[in-house]
Amino acid sequence: MTQIGLPFDWPADEDQSDFIVTPSNATAVRHLDHWGSWPVRASLLVGPRKSGKSLLARIFAARSGGAIIDDAETKPEADIFHAWNIAQETRVPLLNVAQQAPPIWQVKLPDLSSRLTATPIIE
């Protein structure tokens, strides 16, 4: 079986017209749409590669003015820790994007681990 390439621009734009809400992502979309009611000003969006996480994150950032850390599990833990604290101080939301959530994403920095424990995880 061969796959036919379709003439879509990539990467898709940050407007939500390029994102199709389905039952598999509706909970994540709803959570990101209501960032003002998050218990902390950070969330962790997890899912497999090529599942639309980065596009959804860019839409979130464009709509909320928030910050994104994509591939968060590969970034220095100190950077994520400081970004989390800045999000709380400034009240500007932070969305960490990763393939897996802690504890699978093994966080070594105790202060970051405790903050991620308080952070909502959406898939």
C-alpha cells in the first residue's frame, strides 16, 4: 500500500481552523481553553509523537499569550523549574509538552518533581 501526499502546508498555522477537535483530544482542548481556571499556571500536555501536541500548544500560546516548553522531558530540569516559577509569579500560563508524564519521565530535581506533582496532566 502506498500513501498519497496531500498538498497541506506544514507546519500548520496557530489558528484553530487547522486543528480538528475529536473525542480523543476534546478533553485537552477544553482544558487549554480554560487556562484561567488552572489551579496553578502550568500544565503538562503528553502524548505520542505526531499526535498534534505541538500544534495544539502553538494554538494555546497564540490564544493565551502563554509560554511553551516543547519536548520538555529533554530540556534541562532547571530551565523547566524556573519557567514554572515565573508562570506562577507573572500569572502567564506555561504549557510543558512531552511524550510521557512523570514518573515515566524521571525528574531528578526534587523541587521540580514537587511542582510537577501539582501540575495538571492532560493527554
